[in-house]
Amino acid sequence: MTSAATHHGDPPPELSPLDPTAAGSRTPEAPPAGPPLAARLEGLNAAALRAEFAAQGAFLRLADFLPGDLTTTLIEAVAATEPAMNRNYLPGHKQGGSVSRHVIDRQAPAIAELYRSRALIDWLSGIAGVRLHESPPDDPHAYALYFYTRPGDHIGWHYDTSYYAGRRYTLLIGLIDQSSCRLDYELHTRTPGRAPVAGTWQIPPGGMVFFDGDSLRHRISPLQAGERRVSLTFEYVTDIRMSPWGRLISNLKDAIAYFGFRQAFQRPWGRTRTP
């Protein structure tokens, strides 16, 4: 097993490597949350990955996570949602574009179906060692696309702070990366008795990072001229309860820093499901 101390910016050896598949080679016919995903997850060494996740303070990365056809489907969803992108700029912290789950529900239902995949949720729960649930239907951050399309687009150092009664886990999936942007992160910043361990990674299409949002300090480095990067995040929680005040603060943050007031405060569209 690769310990967290071996990172220091260098990629650790991957556990249970899979055949890399070039995304974009053809249009997939299989449903995104169907048998190919289940087969991929079953082929991973869950016990070893669970140990890696724990050793790194609730952090795991895999270069070949999604089947190639599923990655293609998600990349196609980017074009469907990009016209609804909300751009934002917070001096000294972030610049970029975002599309919330409410737009995705209308324009890219394949993403919503993947988010709700029971095979995926069960697998992630096994890695985390705790039962995970879908975020409530009124949470615009439950699944979202993040666009880095203009020079200087970035997000500064931060934690994915949870306003829920329980913990919130982030699954970050690479989709389009024609850039020099990197995910920079620090492990163990909130682990008593452990020195922080720095790492950096350029997430390939179909690759993923899975982590406890309150534990990982991370950022995305600035986009350069002529580059483009789009990523997808899923947020799962251990407890769906949130106080009215916490919901207001969470929605205000999402409105100002990510999706705009129309997306952040709109009512859920279409099918709504709670854990």
C-alpha cells in the first residue's frame, strides 16, 4: 500500500490499474449507471482502496475510474449545459463558471442518473466506511459542473465546508482537461499529531478524487490563455438534516460564489428523490 507520506507532489502507484480508454471515441449506447459502471467498480480492489483512503486522511485518487463510454456521455453533457453557465469572480479567491444540479436535471439527465446510481453510492460508502446518501433535492451543489474557460480561472485554497448535521463527501470527476491546471492539496491538515502532506495532480478525463470535504485543503491552479478545463462534482452526505439558518447560509454562498441567485434558489425540477 502506498502511504500518504510518499506523495509530496509525485503520483503514487495506482492500485488495481485498469485499462485506460480514450474518451470521445464513439457515442455510448449503454445507460450511464448501468452494467459497465457496476463491472468497473467490481473490478477494483475495494479493500486496498479503503485502506488507502483511511491512511491518507479520507482522500483517494484514481486515474482510470469511469468506463470510457460513460466518460464520453458526461463530456457530451458539458455542451448541453454550458449556455446556462453562471460566471463569477471573487477577488483573491475564485474565478470561473458553474452549472448547478437544477440546470443539469433539465439539460443533462445522464449526470443526475449517475449521481443516483446505487452501485456508485454503495461503492463510495464502502470506501468511506460510512453510509452515504444523496443530498436533498433543494441543494444546488449536489451535483454540478465547473468551467475554467478564461485566463485566470481558478479557485483558491479552501475546504468543502458542510452545513449539514453530518459530514459531506466530494467525488470530483475529470471531464475535459486541455490545460495546465492542477489540483493542489494538503493531507492531514486537521489530523491531530500529523504533519500536513502536500500533493498535486492533473485529473485526467474519467479520473476521480474522493475525499471528506471538511478534511482536505485544496485549490485549482489558474488557467492559462488558450486552455480549457471542465470538471464534475458529486456531493454525498451522512445526514441530510440541516438547520434553516444553515440552509440560508449555504444557499447564499452558492448564489454568490457559484451559481447565481436564480439557480441557487430555484425549486427542484422534475423527479426529486430523498435518501
